[in-house]
Amino acid sequence: VNDTRPRHIDSRARRKLADPNNRINMVHFDPNYIIYDSTTDTTYLRGRLLGKGGFARCYELLDLNSNKIYAGKIIAKTRIAKPHQRQKIVREVELHRDLKHKHVVEFHSYFEDDENVYIVLENCPRKSLVHMLKQRKVLTEPEVRCHLKQLVEAVKYVHNQNIIHRDLKLGNMLLNDHMELKIADFGLATRIGYEGEKKMTVCGTPNYIAPEVLQKRGHSFEADVWALGCVTYALLLGRPPFETSTLKETYVRITSNNYSIPQTVSQGAKSFIQKCLRHDPDQRPTVEELLSDDFFTSGFMPKSLPSTCCTNAPKFP
Ligand code: ADP
């Protein structure tokens, strides 16, 4: 167990606070809120709240040695008292820790003290696509193309590591300062042990749940492709494809593949969504195939997006 005693911390933190050359805005960091990782002898100051999840609260963490800011998922031990809850965290860490890709949130470290478990991650200060969509209502097609390309590349990498994410949703698509997309939260992910293995259940409910997952028919990588179709639909139209006022009715629509795409959506985007949302998982394209889809190869694809996109529709040439 971690030794939480702060070491010379007050003086170090206070010196940083007083240093006019420090490029970090220290206003956001509480010099009295110290987190100490004894496994690597690293001291962090806790900063702003970035978001809340099912288990975790996520805060900015300033590493006082390197002067780098990370995102720290802080999980109170009281919230993971049951063995299966703890097991879920351990699995998330186990699956996430070795992933290394430009569009997957980078795993930095994992440790605990008397009160909490900490997962320290690459910081994505521009929040998630949920926040963006709240501001914008819908995104333009070139923007969706740009986000989706990065997302599909990340999922291709994850699938190549024999991992299914199983909870690809807007809240798990984060943006860094350069507006680069990063996928986060491997809390429902699983590893495929052998070729053709089918998973029967998920511990937790994926947001964009595929029909084969819902019906417990056995699922695999195709469930992520389904979710990619839902994400694309939601970004272009501002609501998920199977949304109704009750969960029961939504599940009926998912199992009967009952959704419609308005005329406003281009043929390329429409066909991309339709392929991802095929009821039979064997009929869906692989992520590899998605990368060469017409949706990406025809139509304007911005190289990057300006941060003004978080609040206003861009004007592309
Ligand atoms: P949980 O596993 O408990 O659901 P999440 O991983 O979804 O927790 O994190 C909760 C929230 O914290 C997210 O919705 C997001 O707003 C924020 N968050 C998570 N990871 C990061 C990160 N690396 N950078 C910035 N914010 C993050």
C-alpha cells in the first residue's frame, strides 16, 4: 500500500506557486492537495475537475518533478469494495496499460493509497465529443470525416491487439489541445483469446449496444463497428439512431434494425452508416475495410480542425 506522507512537498509546491517563470497556471492547483505515488516516488498536485464517470472522478494532476499535467482518474476505494468492482478496474488497467497509439489516450501509471485508486492518463483538456455536440447540436460532414478517420485508425490498432473496446461512444472520444481525437475508457473492453472466440456477456451496458450483444448470441469485433455507425449517425444528426423515450422500445428498434437516415445526409455518409449498422455482424465491414470506404476517400477531409470547432461550425473552402 502506498505511503501517503508528503515529502518536502509544501516547500516544493509553494516554490512552484511563487515562481513567475512557471508556465503552468498554478491557480488551478491546490498546494494542500497532494497525491503521492510511492511506487515511482512521484508527487502530484490535484487541479481542476475534468469530468465524472460511473466510478471515477477525473482531475488534472500536476507532476511536480516533470512539471507535466496529466489526467488522473481517482476512484474511491469505498466505491470498489466488492471484488467484481475491483476486478473491473484491474482489467481496465491490464488492457489499457500496453496500448500505444496516437489516437488512444496514453496510459501513464497506476497506483493506490489508503483512500483511492489512481489511473494517470494523458490529459485531453478539450473534453469529449459529447461536450462538443452539446454546443454545436450537429457537426458538418468534413468534421465528422476527420474525427471518424482518427477514430477508425485507433480502433484498427486496438483490434489488432486482439482487444474489443465495447463502449465506443461520444463521451469516450476525447480531444487534446491540438484537437486530436483519442479514445478512452477501457472499462468494458475485453481480450479475444483465440481466433473466432465469441464473448457471451458484457459486465455493464454499452451505450451503443449491438443486437448480438443485446441478444447474448455471442459477439466480437463487429460490435465495435456497430458502435462506429452509431457514433457517425449521432455526430451528423445530433441524436443516436435508435433513440426512443424508453429503453425497452429502443431495444426493440435495435433488434429489428428499425432506424432511418434523413435526406440531408450525403450518399457517402449514408452508405457508411448503413454498412456499420447491418443487423448480421458477419455482413459488417472490418475496421480495415472501413478505412478505404468512399466516405473517407471522396469528399473534403480537413487535415486538422481548429479549436473554434468546439463552439462554432467551421467554414471550409
Ligand atoms: P468511468 O470509467 O468511471 O466511467 P471515465 O473514464 O468515463 O470514467 O471518465 C470520466 C470523465 O472524465 C470523462 O467523461 C471525461 O470527461 C473525463 N476524462 C476521462 N479521461 C480523461 C482524460 N484523459 N483527459 C481529460 N478528461 C478525461
